[in-house]
Amino acid sequence: MVHLIAGGIMHETHTFSAEPTPLDAFTVWRGAELSGFAGANHSMGGVVDAARELGATVSHTYLAQATSTAPVTGALFEEMVGELLQSIERALPADGVVLTLHGAMVAEGCLEADAEIVRRVRSLVGPDMPIAVTLDLHANTGQALIDAATIVVGYDTYPHIDLNERAQEATRLLVRTIRGEIAPTMALARPPLLPVPQAMYTSQHPFKTIFDRAFAMESEGRALTVTVAGGFAYADGPSTGLSILVTTDDDALAARTLANELAELAWSLRDDMRVVNTAPDAAVAEAIAFPEGPVMLVDVGDNIGGGTPGDGTVLLAELLRQGARDAVMVIADADAVRDAFAAGVGGIVETRVGGKADDRHGAPVPIRGRVRLLSDGRWVHEGPENAGVAAEPGLTAVVDVEGVTLVLNSRKIAPGDQQQLKSVGIDPIRQKIIVVKAAVRWRGGFGPIAKRAIHVATPGLGDVDLSRFDFNHLTRPIHPLDDDINWHG
């Protein structure tokens, strides 16, 4: 019987953020706790489910996961990797290892933290043990990670609705490798492209065009698996940007040829990856005038899943200024939550909301509103993304401020699931305007009910104008930051 070891560390790092990333920013699971992911739309859930289907046993070790924030300290990185390695060592001997990583993690002193994790696991288990790695679609994939791994499989969707499925694929390929049925051979191609998350929606051009070609390569049997990673532009590192990874069965030439073909296709679509959004005042006016709801106001500058603080106030101020009605907005502000709890349900709270994490996302907005509901904030994703996974935004207050309903969380939670509102008694489909602090992720849960979506050019760490960021480690030249690039795959 095949015996596997599973674990990982998942963090998408925004290197321009000032928001700290302490240990308590991570949710940590140890040992048998990881088996609780069975059936969940999570990478670890896919490992558990595939292993059971294949009749393999799994030693669960250590998994740490956090919402996107600034780089972790070198000391914290060493602490987490140390515990992962110790727990893997205790689980040996085994036939293979599955690591669930993000691919865009940066630690102080380590610009490619995911590659370093795989390298250290490789040093521990030796050169012959197969290692499978799952990565996010926003991974910044470099050759160092590929050299240390045996199999690498990334998500095919954004919003990420195939986490379980892709991890199952990685686990099946790992087991086939262990059994001697295949000999995975990988080729990586990295065209000089730096798209922003909003450009990577996989259900529409240009990324749909790229993925359709990749899927054809798989379905025609030319590749075992193909990973198209758009990269995470805000994690400043030497491998930041779009990458193509093709895995064949012991055919290096075919892998290189297919990877180059996809890289050239992506490069030809570079101008289609540019993004231009609507100014906040025009966006709010358009939402108010639109005859149906919900209208999604997409607060791209405060895209929580992309490392922003979730306390941006530009759209709140504009909604109040223009007298919007039946609007709902979630803001992370622990201080405002405490003030609402002090006022109590039915009480009037006067406080300043948002704009406290930094000076990039708008100023605090003074409010006076009635507290509608107070809760512990806990809810479970209904999906499709992260279905079955618990969310812990901390103490939560719902406050009615003129025509705007504010859901105040103590901790930021990336939007994309209707349960974020349903869990506090708000029916999303009955709202005229819903503000989501996202780029694309909101589409998973809210896309099916949205009557209109307006992507807003709000300021912040999610700004789609990358020229506003001071890159120090990025490999240049790269599109769209540089002109007159002469690149051929």
C-alpha cells in the first residue's frame, strides 16, 4: 500500500503592505486535524479525498494558512518550516510527499519562500522520493521550485473553484509515479508578463484563451498536466509574473515545445491583459441609477485576497455622499466593532470607520448608526470556492448608517461567498448595491446573482496601475512596466 505524507504552508505575500504577519495571522492544523478537510474544496481536502479513493494511507503533518499580508519575519518563517520538517521527519518512512503551498510567499531574507520550503523537504527526504506540490493560480513560479519537486499542479480557475480537484490530480499523478506508471518531466516557460489579478478571470479572454489551449494539450494526451499561473504582481521577487509549466511522461522535448507554445500565445495577448476601471464617483452614480440589483461595486484597490487591509473607505464615503439606499459593505475595523458592542443591539454608535491600517485606502469615515446585530462572526463557506471551510472574522457588528448597512469585522475576510452576508441576516439578492473588496474572487459566490458589476478604480495596494509600486527585485524588462520588449519564446 502506498503511504504518503501531507502538509504545507500557504501565504500570498504583498511585499508593499505594511500589515504585519504574526503567527496568529495563520490558522494552523496539526496531525489528524488535517483529515477534517475531507470533502472540502481545499487543496488539503483534495489530498485526503484522492488518497482514500486510491487506497493510499496519509500521515498528516502540519498546515498553516493566512490571508494575504506583508512578508513574514525570518524568525517566523524558520519556526513554521521547522515544525513542518520535524513533523514530516516523524512520519517517515513514506513513498511520497504532497505539499500544499501558495507559490507567492515571501519571507524576510527569502524572496522565493515556497521554493525554499520544497528545497528543504527535498533535502530531508532525499533525491529519490517523489514530491508533489499544489500551487495557487497566482503563484510566482521559478525554476528553483521546479528543480526540487517531482510534480507541480496549479489551480485552473479564478475564482478558485477547483482547489480540491487540482490537489486530487496532483495526488493521483504522485501515486502513479510511485507505482512506476509514469516519469513526470517538467518544462517551465516565463514570458515577461506581469498581469494584475483582475485580468486573470479564467471564464473570459484573455486567460480563457490560454487555458483552452492548455486543456486541449491535456485532452489530446500531449501532456500529463499543464499549469498556467498568472502570478502575483505585488510579491516583488525575481520570479514574479506569468509562468507556464508543462509536464509530460518522460518527454523533455515535448514539454519544452508545448510550454514555449503557450508562452508565445500569452505574449501575443499581452495588450489584452491591460485593465482600466471606473472612477469612484462615476461608479457609485452608475450603481444608484441602475434599475435592478444587486449591483456589485468591486473595490479593486482594496482587494483583500490580494493583500490589502480590507478597511478602505473611498466607496463608503461616496455612497453616503450620494445618498445611496439598500447598499451593503463589509469593512474590517476591530475598533469600530468594539464601539458597536459597547452600544449594544438597538443602540446608537458614533465612531470612525476604516482607513486606519495605512494611508493608501482612504481616511476614516465618521458614522452615526443603529446597531442591528452583534455576533461572534463565525460562518462556513457555502462555496463554490472553499466550500465547507470555516471562516473566522472575529467579533462582528451590523450597523445601519443612513441607506448603507455596514458589516464590521474584527479581522479581514476575502469576499466571494454569500454566507459572509447571510450569516448576519442579510439576504444578498435583496440588496440594491453590494460592495466587494476583491478583483475576481467575488464572482464565485456573487456572480450568479449580480445584475451588473462595476470595477472601481479605488486607491490602494490592489491598484491596477503597477507603475505606482517601487519594484526592487522584479526581473526586468517586463510588460506592462517596460516598453519595446523584444521577446521570443
